[in-house]
Amino acid sequence: MQWTPPFRRWLATHAVSVVAVIMVAGSVFVAGVARHGGAKDIDARYLYAAAKCWSAGKSPYVAQVFSSTYRTIFGVAPTSDFFAYPPTVTSIALPLALFQWPVAARLFSLANFAAAMVLFWACYRLVREELGHSLRPSHWFWVVLASTVSGVPGTIFTGQTSVFIAAAVAIAIVGSRCQRSWLTVVGFTIAGFKPQLSAPALLLILWLERRQRPAALIGVGMWVGVSAYAIAIDPHFVQNYLNSLSRYHSVAENTLANEFGLVRLLVRCGLGHALAQIIGLTCAVSILGEIVWFVRRSGRTLSSTPLALMLMIFSTAVFLPIHDYDLCFYATGLALIATLTRRYQVALCVPALLIWRPAPIHKLNPVAMPDLVPMLAWLSLLICSSAILAARLQYGRTLTVGTVERNELGEPALGAAEVDV
């Protein structure tokens, strides 16, 4: 028998995974890091100016201080004279003050790229843990699609932090699934940068992952630690921060008309803003209740229940609207579609693709609301996840996939998993 070099044997075994890594890394790097244009690092400038304020012992939540610092650095006044990130962002912003702006911008872009690759790894790990075997090409399709969703390179290009949040929540789920407490702590700590994205997921992990609850609470405690300096140097922190949030929501780009979510869609359909918010809140509470009910009933943990995780991730924007670049947060939910049976994967393929690349649809959309199609695609993913989750408890007959007893949806049968106590 002919001898084959070990590397060639390894490459033959892992060829698909190597191609997947190259595709994700190449796509995200070219479209996010290497791309140039007028909006390049536009949001990172605000983080850098805030970092310079903090390094000088000043508060970026004071409008005059922030505007003056921004003008000194970039030679022009900021488009908006406020800084609306919570003080938890100091853990990634403050180190940028050590460098000149061109270097800081490149380092932050590379840090965003690293976060995107962590998100890719977390998506792979969650799918791998659920399947119980190596990923096949059909599984890799969903992991690659999720990791290259348009919000990922878009966030990196503009210097936003949404990829950090998506990766942080994903590794917190991996930490809970694999009982790696340090991942849970890191995930919770970083996810505090944007609570409007991460709050539902963090709340459910804290509630339903009993074994990881101490680690989750440590992560929550870290929010106080990383915020302490920003709060200490501003005697009127609460008032100044609330003023910054008020100015943030007064800017046209941050109003409901330019955001993504159920409330915006209901208002567009003619409902009053207050009524739309009530409906959004009711739907959000109902979805979270469904997740808790299902996980408790199934006897599994949240992190070992892909359908519950999908619904949890897709529930973002039901009540609190988000921006288009925040769609990268849905990456984990898109990847977990790989754990469903083939017929459900086919059914969810079209809305998933519309979330993955909504830009071409914007050009073809003849209606006045340019993001209507991706918004309806998101609602389709949300409703289908909820419907499948509710239907799962109705199946008593199980079948075997691999070595795990599974029901007709392709998930481990109720009671087959170890109960988390």
C-alpha cells in the first residue's frame, strides 16, 4: 500500500472545513477590513474620541467635551455631538487611546475581524455539539452562510461593535453547552456593550443555565468593574448619559423610521406608535415565555436546545428596534438551522438568504419601505422557529439519527438528554 504523508491525509479528511475557513475569512476580510470608502471607520471615530476623553480624565458624555476632543483629533466637528455607548465599552475603547488614529483604526478593524472569526468558531461548535459528529457539506453551508451574513463585514467596515456582541453571546452559549465557565464570563462581560441586542439572550442564559449561573453573575459583575472608571470621573454621570441617549434618539438615522424591527413594521402598517410598542412588548414576553416553557418541559438546558436558541436569537428586534448592521446578531440562529431536518432547512432557506444578502433586494424592491423584504424574511424565521418549537412537543414518535434518539424534527427526543440540575 502506498504511503501517504500525514499532512495530505489530514487535508483529505478536513478539506471541506479548510475551504469553509478560507471562504469565511476571505469574504469578511475583503468586504470588511480591506474595503475602503466614505463610511470607512465612521463609527470607530466616536469610540476613539471617547477613549481620548477617558484617557485625559474627562467624560465623553459631556457634549462640549466630546465635541472639542473630536474636533481636535479629526479637524472637523462630529456629525453628532454625543457618545451613546454605555460605560461598559471602556474595556475595548480605552486601549485605543494609546495609538494614533490611523493605527487605532486598523487595530480596531482587525479586532472586529477576530471577533467575526470567533463567531464563526462558535457557530461551528454549537452545530458540532448538537450533531454529535463531524459536519457534512450541507451543515457547513449554514455555518458559512451565518458567518458571512452582510451585517458582519458591514459592521467591520463602519467600525461598529455589533460583531463583538454577536460573538460574545455565541461564546456564552458555547460556554454553557460545554461547561466552560470562562467562556461564559467573557461572553457576558463583552455582551454588555449593547444591551439592546444581548439583553434577552443574557437573561435567558442566566435564568435557564443553572450550572453556569455563577459564571454569568461574575460576567454581570464585570460590567460594574469596567464601568467604574467612566462613572468615577463624571460627577453627573447619570444625567449626562441620559442626555446623550436623548440626543442619540433625536437623530434621524436613529429614529424608528430608519430602524429594523416589529414595532417599525407595525407603525408603517398604520398603527399608532404606542399601540405598536404594546404589541411588540407583548410578543417579546410571549416568545420568552414560550422558550422558558419549552426548555422546562423538555428537561434539557437552553444551550442544548437548538430550536429554543434560534427563537431566542431571532426574537431580537421584536420590541427594541435595531439597525441593519445589527443583523449580524442573527448569525447564531442561522447556523443552528443546520441541526434541523432537511425539509425544515429547505423551508427556511429563502428567508435566510434574504437576511444574508438583503442589498440586492433593496434595488429590486418597488415599495417605499426599502427593507420590507428582509424584515418579512426575519419575521418568517421568527414565526417558523416559534411554530416548530411549539410543534415539537406534539411528536411522540421518534427516529434514530446517528447514535441519538431523535423525534421527527431531527432533535433528540424529549427526556433523552440529561436534565440540568
